[in-house]
Amino acid sequence: MTAPSVRLHPAGPLEAGVVAALQQACFPDDPWDEGSVATLTTPPAGFAVIALDAQEQPLGFVMARVAAEDAEILAIGVLPQARRGGIGRLLVEAAVTGSQNLGATALFLEVAEDNPEASSLYKASGFFSVGRRPGYYKRVDGRVAALVLRRDLDGA
Ligand SMILES: CC(C)(COP(=O)(O)OP(=O)(O)OC[C@H]1O[C@@H](n2cnc3c(N)ncnc32)[C@H](O)[C@@H]1OP(=O)(O)O)[C@@H](O)C(=O)NCCC(=O)NCCS
């Protein structure tokens, strides 16, 4: 599916509250506060992009950081009612473009092994596995491993 009426908008530290609200809605078990989001997305190393609907209501977000040639998606999420409409894919591409603009040649992320939706999104977006971190994420009934994924950026 595509997301025709969705507009992507770069979110600076002044919009950290909007990004934090989206993060909290998408990750209720691991909410980040506005201050943490503002710190992580402060330019030039960090950035965030939000997806807005036709009424300018936020539907999703991505946060990333760049260190030299390596970039990392810190978090990405789409509100439950807006999922499966292509917004996640748009946000991944926004992270790719933003990372390239900051000089990165590779984009990394971690995804929990028990998150098939996100794993499918990343596979469909050109990421491949480069590592595994056992017990990386805490769950109510134990711990689950993270897969480390990489996507080579154009020109790499
Ligand atoms: C992962 C997430 C961001 C995907 O957002 P989305 O807007 O629903 O994704 P898209 O509609 O762009 O889907 C793109 C592709 O991802 C895969 N995908 C997404 N949701 C899926 C699902 N529920 N089941 C299977 N595949 C799925 C598909 O390959 C899909 O392509 P297709 O629609 O052509 O089949 C969203 O499910 C989410 O916010 N989850 C909670 C937060 C989270 O887990 N974030 C990632 C942490 S690493």
C-alpha cells in the first residue's frame, strides 16, 4: 500500500514533544521523555522526521543519529491505527536520505527477534543481518535477542 496523503516533516529539538508522544504511543513499555528525544535528535549528529496526515496530525516518526560514516535508526514507529499503509517504508527512506545527507555510507538498526512486522519492513527496505545480541531486550517473561541489521547507502 502507499500513503498518498502523508507528508514527511523534519522535526527539530523544538518538536521533541511531538516525537516523544509518538514514541510513547508506539513503545508503551519503553517510553522516552521529551528531554531524551531532544538530546538524541539535536543536529548535526541527530535528526528526526515525522509523518503528518492531511490534517497535519502526526502518524509516525523516525529518529536517527550519524557518527562519521555510520548512521543508526534509534527508533521508528507508526501509530497502530495508521499501520500497513506504507508510512513505515516512507520513514525508513527518510532515515536513509537524512543519513546520506550527513555523510553516512551505512545505516544500522537493532530489531527484536520477536518483532516480525518490523523485520519484514526492514527486509523489504533492503537491510540484511550482520549480527545478533542475545538477551538484548527485556520482556515480562524473560529476554529476547536483537538482530543487528545493515543497509548500504548509495555510493558506499
Ligand atoms: C514496524 C512498523 C513501523 C511498520 O510500519 P507500517 O507503516 O505498518 O509499515 P508499512 O505499511 O510501510 O509496511 C512496509 C512493509 O513492512 C512489512 N510489514 C509491515 N507490517 C507488517 C505486518 N503487520 N505483517 C507483515 N509484514 C508487515 C511488509 O513487508 C510491508 O510491505 P507490504 O505492505 O507491501 O506488504 C509498525 O508496525 C510499528 O510502528 N510497530 C511498532 C513499533 C516497532 O516495532 N518499531 C520497530 C522497532 S525495531
